[in-house]
Amino acid sequence: MPLALELAAARVKALSSAQILERLEQRLPLLTGGARDLPERQRTLHATIQWSHELLTAEEQRLFARLAVFRGGCTLGAAEEVTEADLDTVQSLLDKSLLRQTQERFWMLETIREYAAERLEESGEAEKLRGRHAEFFLALAEEAEPHLRGRPREWLGRLEQEHDNLRAALDTLEASTETQLTLRLAGALSVFWYMRGHLVEGGRRLESALGADERPTGARAKALNGVVMMATYGAVPKPRAEEALALHRELGDARGTADSRHLLGHVLAEEGDFSRAQQLFEESVRAFEELGDEHFTLLATYALAGMCQELGDIERARALDEETLRRARDLNNERLEAMALDGLSGYARDEGRVEDAFSMNRESLRYWRDLGDVQHELDSLSRFAANHSVAGDAELAARLLSSSLALHEEMGLSVPLYQAGRNEATLARIRGLLDDAAFAEAWEQGRALTIDEAVALALGEAERDA
């Protein structure tokens, strides 16, 4: 029973061994009137936590209970703002093994947090603390959002670390009548959900928030953009995209209108209406330029290049991708640089410059992996499969392609139209090089790979037969 012993050992400075034993013996019999169906180990652990809690000062007990409002731990700053924690009391709970610390985060073992949560409910402060917790994490999400663009690693990592707290904040707001705050939080998290591949969860959260409050507000308009972002490559949300654009225009929100126009362009592209999508992306480039937003100007330029390519204007498409790469490097915008490299790699592959394509894709995939951008990682696996199929390595191409498709399925992600076309061509080349038995074996091997294993295989960091 390591935890019970640890809690008891934390008291050796204040109590003798005999006193510890006496107090434990006084606590354990009280369990006989409780839940008899609980395992003895669990009942004994609960008694030990209860005993340790009773030895706390009133101030320590109050903070112990309040800290249960956090899910997955918290920073000292969050604890200070939400629970009015002071460093001395935090240190005391650490010394008593009721609180843990890993680098800059403080957290509780789940068994201890559950006990603390019971005390929080008994205190009468639970609703107030949950409200302060939700306010704190709404502010964090809205602070983070503008940073999720050119070099978003730090803020993406911070939001991922706080994802359980952000979920809890959404739960709190959804359970209350604060429907506009729910829309604000869900809308602010949309880019994070999109970039980290939480599309199913994000879409569900956004649709729930939209269904709870249909007032034509800025918060609703932004959440509509978010739900379109979640579903761009799935069930095409054209009505939501059109509603978002109309509402932003009605509100006179130039920035929101530009975002909605850009997203509607992606929806139309996914429907195969490349001409109309091209027109919207042309308008988006101009709108973002007028707003002085260089990041989204390049994002729209990259999308415009894709439409030019789909419509057969390869010369202009390549020029736009080259322009995006140059400007992204000038701005030190790593994300747009990686996207432009992916775009340019396709021209190299189609021209038979496979080594150039591999070089560009390796550079971009290392970035996507470091960023944790799941959708781009899966797209990169498809690109590597295409490269290998052109180079004649059909077995490796089959493994990477099947891995990409299986991981899409596993994560509940749809394959974008542009990627599906590439995959069809890759599969045709593979089937022309492998017999049925060799193809089936390679395909099944690819389906068994985790995303980390598949990325390592693509980058040449793993043995092919490992």
C-alpha cells in the first residue's frame, strides 16, 4: 500500500511511530459502517487519506478542497488566481504528500483528488470555484488564440497541457446559463482543436454550444467558423459556412467576414467547385491584405495555389507556392513554410525530381511532428507514399499509404478531396508494381503502425522490417 505508507511517513516529523499507529487504528474501524463492497485495500486507503486530512490546519483543508476544481493539475499562477492559494500552504500540502509537483505543475493522485472533491462539495464553495475556474480558462483560451499561427508550438503545448481543465470549464459553462461564454470558449479553442486533430470532440462541443443559444451574436458567428473548420474535410457544412459569412457581414465584422469567406472557399473546394472556391480565395487574399494580416494572407495564397493547380493553371500555382515560401521565410513563419514546402514537393515529384520532393517533405514532416499537427502528419505520410511509388519502392509506399488511411479512420478524420486524388494515383502505381500477396502483406503491416511509428518510418528513423 505505497500511497498509504507515504501519507503516514509524511507525518513522522510531527508524530511518533506509536502515535501514527494509534491514529490509523482509530480511523480504520470507522469503515465498517461504510461501503462494504469496496475492496479492503481501497477502504484502508480512503481511511488513510481521511486521517491525513483531519491532521491539516483549517487553511490547509480549505486549499486542499479547492484544488480539486482542477483537472490534470495546474500551475501555481492558476492556483493563486482560482483558489487564492499561497505558496506556504501549497508547500505544506506537498510536504504531506497530498499534492504532487512535476516541473511547474501541481497535481493530485486521482484517489486523493476524488476525496478532495468530496470535501469541496461539502464546503459550499464548489459552484463559486467552478465559476472562477471557468473564467480563468476562458481567459487563457482567448489569450492563446492569436498566438496559434506562425510559430505556435509553445501555446499549443500549453493548451494541450490544460486540455482537461478546458474541458472541465466547458462542462461548467454548459451546465450553467452562460451560453454566450460557452460559445466564446468553444470558438476560442477551434484552432487548437483543428491543429491537434481533436476534430470530433471539437465539432461536438461547438454544435452543442450553437444549439443552446441561437442569438445572432459575435460569439455565435465565431463558433460557426469553428464548426466549419472542424468539418471542412468531413460532412461538408455548407449551411453553417454560409450562415457564418452572413452573420459576420450583418455584424459588420470585417475580420470575421474574411475568415468566413476563406472557410467557405475550403468547403466549396471540398465539394469540387474549384472555380467558385478560387474566386473566394482571391477575395480572401485581398481582404486579409487590407486587414494587414500577413499570416492569413499567405494562408489564403496557399489555398489559392491549390485551386489554380486543380483548374490546370500549374504555372500560376507554382508561382504562388514559391511566393508563399519566400514570404513565410522572411516572416519566420514556420507553419506556412512547411505548407509551402509540401505544395512545392508535388511539382518536384510530378517532374521526376523525387529526391527534391523527399527533401522538402522530410523538412515539413519534422515540423508537423514537432508541432503535433496530426492532420498534416497524416497528409505527409500520403506524400511520402506517393514519392516512394514514383521511385519504385512500392512495398514501402503501400505501408505508408495504408498507415495514413487507417489512422484517418482510427481518429475519426475524413480524407480531404485533394489528398484522396493523390492517394488514388499512388495506389494505382503500387498495384502496378506488387502482386496481390505482396500488396496484402505490406498493406496490413502499414495498418498496424502507430502514428509515431509511421512518421519514423517515413523519415527513415526506423528499420523497415522492425
